[in-house]
Amino acid sequence: MSAPSVWPPLVAQYLDYARFEKRLAERTLALYTLDLEKLAQEAGKAGVALTDVAHHHIRRWAAQMHSHGRSGRGIALILSGWRGFYTWLGREGKIASNPVQDVRAPKAAKPLPKALGLDEAVGFADFENAADDPWLEARDAAMVELLYGGGLRVGELTGLDAVAGKSARGWIDLEAGEAHVLGKGSKRRSVPIGKTAVGALERWLALRAEGQGAEMSPALFLGRYGTRLTAASVWQRLRRRSLLAGVATPVHPHMLRHSFASHVLQSSGDLRAVQELLGHANISTTQVYTRLDFQHLAKVYDAAHPRAKSSAANKK
């Protein structure tokens, strides 16, 4: 792809450099071309030559892109293209400093974690796949109960051993109703698990020994050949289970953890307790669930408040 002849010669030279010396792919060259086309347009509107563009110009143009609705990621990609161009100009001795240096795109808003609704989560946890092998069904049901009932990470789940011991990364205390897990940063924590989870684990442990090679592995959750279940296998089993259960969105382990956090917060309003249960080092990590909780409150308001109803009716 060649730069149009109406563009400044420096742009065409840079694209030739990118094509023939850096040997960039055509797709990458096409994106660079679009980025530099925008740069030339902005410089033209500001009445400055490309070699005279300053730091404040770049900052203003980035801010304008943001105000026009372009995402932080999109702006970051454009700035990267511009930065490469000005780095090349600097090496060619055309400019004294790179005006894009240290200009950063606005931070993209963190997407809300995906969480199941309360009824949907309970329905998924209660689902029983009677057509499946009883050994697999008991194992998968116990995993779901720990992920949703205890808010465990998938790595914490797969790290559990069947019996407590000095070398165990994690274990279950059925009598106390607690899961002892090794979380991020090698930090241990104890998580309460409910009677339903305890019952599911008891059913699984009664069948676990029937699995091939079970006596040789310390892992609580095993694959068919006696090896510790992997995170990828847990993802696969949950996805399959959610399809069989008729859940609208494929369920994955972190979705159950998010659902656990959201539902506990909705019921208790205790953000600090949710932080401890999830094993978050900083409360700011947990505060994302207050946004989920606000969505729940907004739905209740829209459904119940007479002013909300009249407002919605006026918009129709």
C-alpha cells in the first residue's frame, strides 16, 4: 500500500521504510497508513508541519479523539503508530525530540465482571446431569459448589488435596465446613463453605476412589486417569455443563467466583467481608462488585419506584 501523492513526502518515505526495511505485514502497514493519514489531517487543521508538531498538539488530539468516543485502546494504538513515525524522524535527524513520547491514552474503563443472576446461579448449581457417568457428575457438582459456594479461583480449586498434610497446597475440612486454599502471592486463607457444598464433597469423596489411579494421587479433583485436574479441564467441563443446563451464557470458573461475590455483597452490603472471602489484597480490587450491586439496585428501582415507571413511560 503506497501513501497518496498528496501526503507529505516524509510519510511516504516512512511507509517505504516500514515495508522494505522493517518488513511489516500488509495488515500492519494498512493500519500505520490510516494512523498517519489522521496525523496529517490533524496537523493540516492546526496549520503545522509534521516536523513542527509539539507535545501539546498530540495531547490535544488524543483528548479530542477521546471526547468523540474513541476507546482508550483505540487511541493507544494510534499513538503507537505516531510514536513510531516520530522515532524514525528522530533517527533521520529531522526532529530534536519525539512529541508523542510520554503521551498516554486515557485508561480504558474496566469491564464489569460477568456474573449470573441469583436464580440462574442457583439453578446451575442445582443442575444434575443424570445422563452422565455418576463419577464425573459427582466430581463436577462438587467443583461447582466450591466455585460458587466458596468463591474459589480455579487455581485454588485444582490445588486442593483430598487429605490435609504439610505438603498440601489446600484441603477441605468437612467437619468445620471450611476450604483452606493457597491463593495469589502464596497467601493462605480459609473460606467457609455451606452445607450444600459439604454434601456434594461427601458424595464425590465416596466415589473418588473408584477412579483409575486415585490411590496414587493426592489431588481432590482427578481426571479419568488419576492425574490432578487442570484449569483447562475445569473450564471445559463447566462450559459443557452450562450448555446442558440451558444457561444462556457459557459458564466459566471466574464467572462463578464473580457471581459468589456479587450475591454475597447484594445480601450483606459488607465489602470488607467480600474482600476477605475472595482473598483480595486491596479493597480497590473488590470495589468493582459495588458497580455490579448498583446495577442490581438500579433494576429494583426501575421496577418498583413510581417515578421510574413514569419516567420510562415518558420516554416511549
